[in-house]
Amino acid sequence: MKSGMGLTKSHSLKRQSLPEALADSLRERILNGEFKPGESLVQEALAEEYECSRMPVREAFRQLEAAGLIVTKVHKGAVVAAMPAEQAQELYELRVNLESVLLEHAIPNMTDADLDASEQVLRELEKAYEERDINRWGSLNWEFHRSLYVPANRTQTLAIVQGVNLQVERYVRLQLLISETFEAAQKEHRALLEYCRARNVEAAVALLKQHIRDAGDSLVSSLEARSVDA
Amino acid sequence: MKSGMGLTKSHSLKRQSLPEALADSLRERILNGEFKPGESLVQEALAEEYECSRMPVREAFRQLEAAGLIVTKVHKGAVVAAMPAEQAQELYELRVNLESVLLEHAIPNMTDADLDASEQVLRELEKAYEERDINRWGSLNWEFHRSLYVPANRTQTLAIVQGVNLQVERYVRLQLLISETFEAAQKEHRALLEYCRARNVEAAVALLKQHIRDAGDSLVSSLEARSVDA
DNA sequence: AATCTGCGGGCTGGATCCAATAACACGGCG
DNA sequence: CGCCGTGTTATTGGATCCAGCCCGCAGATT
């Protein structure tokens, strides 16, 4: 059985249903910061904006709710989920834990093609950083990490990690503007890839843990500062 | 606080929206094995059975899909998700990893009331075991584990772990009939609680890991055996 | 005889319509 | 003058209706 073949490069005919497309779009807009935490999403308004009925919007809401990006109350509608610093802390600890496991299992399985693909993403990531293209940086950042984890062949874990990353990503994006930790993060990305090329599991995992912890600490303190002035 | 309400079609305290109630009911039916893996769920049939329109059913499907219990294809409907042995393996490794962390953080926070509550659940669990009430045992088993993790105050992690447990629970239930590992599991539950009472983190975590690994190995080999004859 | 093709039934996806509820504002009363 | 009750309105939840897609079946063609 060729169980490991994740269909990464198949075209996968855009058999995407409208609710899914809507969910993607709305998720991106939430990550962009266009919809801020606490802001309420009105079905009718979005339906009109996307020129469809309210029903696909409702189904998209269900997906976003399952992803933890919005919270809905009966007869009260949907609001963008807030994220207390405490919760961010927990999510980053989850990332450290789960992504370490993924990387550890991935490195022995990495082919040269895998590494080249990661390299390619990293190049784009660096470019986005230089151009200060925040949104592009955000999605490429996750794309780079993801590309390192895919060879682990752990789809369930990867899906969970992806959910966690999406939940925190919008705050990361906000922070990109004001923080210098990203300068370091850039270099760490490059170093991380080199460790992977060298198949140095120990060093790679250690660096990854520190990489995520730094980002988490930076984000948490930022959130705490924000919550004080609010 | 017994969550056994079985959707009494009238207005039974509906702080819970209809789609959620439906999702609960359908989830339970899937876990019970009433709907088997591969079986397709028809919106119209379920709508008629629950005496409502298809729309709440559709929204319930979204929730179940997000939980990984069903998979849906556009214009082709929903089928109950299967679980290859490989996937079960991964999910159990996730359990070992995440539940260890939870228990480790929970034990120092446990109050006497927490421990008594767990004791209470354990009593019911033992009773269900003696009476061979599979479904009740299944939900109480998770309830017991959950009660041990709640004091960790990690809602995100707990939610993820709950999802993982729900995904594997139906196979565990099927297996309860044919396996003897549950005899051991029963004793381990009791021992686990005692370690918690003694605040012996080391021993408790070690036992928990073995407890989950045993269950996982047993389930995986059972799934592999099943896949061969199929 | 086997395969391809056109057609129809059944089901899902999306739109529209109606009911129910919660926020809000106005006016009455203490 | 302020608080509470009621009516109004905006928005969500649920039902019904219509269109489009899958799949199976039957018939024709090679």
C-alpha cells in the first residue's frame, strides 16, 4: 500500500463548495485583521457582499466556529473570537509540543525534493519579509513550517497543528509591525532548514522549540500589554 | 447535570440550538455503532426521522465533519468516516502525548472536591463495567479521564483531546466485547486515581501512558485483523 | 454480446420565505 | 427625574421551494 503519498501536487479540481470558499475568504479576512476580535459578523451583510444567500454564510460560520475563530450564540449571531493572553500561552505550548514531535518524525523521511520545496517557500518568505508584506508573510510562515512537517506523515497531528497556527496567526500578523523578534525569526528559519538538510534532529528540534517559544513569549507579553490599556 | 437528554422533539430547555442537539444525537448514534463506517447518512431520511427540515441536519453534518466523524463530498452526501489502523495509531500517540501533559499539570491543582468527583465517576464506570453496559462505559470512560484533566485549566488542549477521544471511542466500544484488556483497564483506573490522591505525578503519568498505549495497541491490532478479513 | 449514451429518479446545494427572539426606544408610572 | 414595561425592529433560526449534479437503467449501435 502506498500509504504515504499525500497528494501535494495534484491539481484537485476546485470541487470546492461555496460554504468552503466563503469560510476560506472569511478566515483570511479575520487573519488580516479586517474583522477585529469582538466584532460581530452579520449574515445578511456578508451574504449581500458575496452576492449569495445567507445559507452558505451560515455554513461557513459553522466551520469557522469549529476552528475557534468565531463564537456564536443562539439568536445572537457570531462574533470574532478574542484571545486572552492565557489562551495564547497555552496554544504556544501546544505548538512547541506538537511541532517538535512532527519535525522529529519528519526529518528522517525528508527527500531532497522535500527540502528543495521548503527552500523555495523559504525564499518567498524572505522576500515577503523584505517587502514587509504582512499578510503574505503570515501565510508563507505557516506554509514553511508545514512543509517541514509534511514528511512526518501524520495527517491528524498536522491538521491539529494547522488549526492552532491559524488561531494565533492573526495576532502574529498584527505584531509583525512592531516587533524585532521577526528579524531573528528570519535567520532561525534559514538555520532550521540547514539543520534539516544535515539531518541533525537534535539541533533542529531544539531550535524549533526555541523559535516557537520566542514567538509565543513575544506575543503573550504583547497581548498582556494590550489588555492593560484596554 | 447528567447529559443524557435524548432530544425530546418538543422544546426541552433549548438553550441548545437544534443543530447542536442533532449533532449530539447523531454523534452518539455513530459511537454506538448504529451507523457503521462507510454507511451514508441521508439528509432527508434523518430530517424526517427527527421531524424537522433538512437544514438543521446539514448544519449538524458540518459539526460532525469538523470533528472528523463523517466525511462529505459535494453533491454526494455524507458517509461515516472509516479509521485505518495507521490513523488509530497516530491518534493514540497523540493521546499519550497530550493527556500526559494535561495530567501532569492537573495533579498539583486538584482539590479534594475534584478527587471526590472523579471518584464518583469511577464508581459509575465500574458499575457500568460490571453490567457490561458498553455505551455507558464508553462515555463514562472519557468522563473519568476528563475529570482528571479539568484541573489543568487548559481548555484548548482539553478540547483537542476530547475530539481525539471521540474519534476513537466507537472502535473502543466495539472492542469492549471481545477484549480482556478492559479488565486491566479497570484496575488501572482505580490505581490512577490513587496516584492522583497521593499527588504522585511521576507514577500517575507513567501509568497513564501505559494505560493509553495498551488500549491503543489492542485497538490497532484489532483494526489490522479486521482489515485483513475485509 | 458488450459498451456507450441518453434519460430519469433521487439526492444535495442554494435561494427565498416565514417564525421566533433579542436588542432598543419610547412612553407611562412611581 | 429615573426606572420599568411594552411595542417595534433588526437579525437569527427553521421550513419550503427550485436548480443542478450523480448514478443507475434502458436502449441502441457496433
